[in-house]
Amino acid sequence: MRPLQILLLLCLAIPSAWADTLALRINQHSLQVEVAATRHSREHGLMQRQQLCADCGMLFVFPRIERHTFWMKNTALPLAIAFIAADGSIINIEEMQANTTDHHRAQGDALYALEMNSGWFARQGIKPGDKVQGLEQAPRGQ
């Protein structure tokens, strides 16, 4: 194998280690998120993770604005998800149980979704209508 092939295989084997990260802010709360902007990274999401740091999450960036739907198949962590409009305003927040196939859907047209540990948004007092700052730094969804 050539060095480039080996590097490519390593990147595919450990996607979280090479993931883009982004600093976001909601009200006075700062958070660090991994960015899932490709079809593959969005499909994999936080599956197989055993833990997520307190103020860490995953930002899903979609190529189109629509009413996106999530489920928790193969996801061992209970999570909360905020569906976010193109202007950064939170549309709705849902709590999601681990390893379920229940559907959680945006209640309006969303360009982003933000997954955090279960209860994170409630503990921070974050609610629909609040704005997420820093989204303009995210790559475009593919």
C-alpha cells in the first residue's frame, strides 16, 4: 500500500479524530461541536459513542432546508436535539432515548440540527426561538 492509501484508511477508520469542530454559542453558553456536513457523517452521527463531554455535541449541516427527521438506532447515549432554522433560531427541541427507532422531526424548515447530552438544553434554559451563534463558520452541507 502507498502512504496516501494508508492515510485514507486511517481517516475512514477513526472519523471522529479527524472531524471538523466548531465553537458555537447559545445565549451565554459556549459549546464545542463536531460537524457532520456530508451524507456519510450525518448518517453515522454519534452512533457507537459511549460518552460525550458536558458541553460537546454534534452539529448536522444539511444541503437543503426541510423538516428533517432523526432516530437513535445504534446510539447508546440519550441525547437532546435542537432543530435550527437557516437564520440560527431554534425551531424545536426534542429529548431522544438511546437505541430507539422513534422519529424526532423538525416542526419547521431546518438547515441544521444540534445533538447534545440529554437534558443539556433544559439545564441551560435554552428554548425554541433562542439563536445559535457561529453557524456561519460551518461548512455547507453536501
